[in-house]
Amino acid sequence: MPNASRLYKSVFLLLRQSNEWAEIRHLYTLIWMIIGLIHSETVSLTKWECT
């Protein structure tokens, strides 16, 4: 994932606009899930694990 950090920052800034995050850890987890989804090009969790 060579562009993961740039993608991470972009998604973080987008999702951070909503101030409804009770736990910031949930936001971090969601961001990495979105990055995994984009890079794997599938919604199969088992394929995320293998990539």
C-alpha cells in the first residue's frame, strides 16, 4: 500500500469533520477498513486478510 498514508490522511480529514466520534479509536479502525476495502477491490473480509 504505497499510497496508504496519503489516503489515510484524506479519509481521516473527511471523516473527522463529523464530531460525533465518542472514541477516536473507532475512527482509526474505520479508516483502515476503508483503505483495505479500496486496495483489495472487494468486500470479502477473508480476501482483506490475505492482501
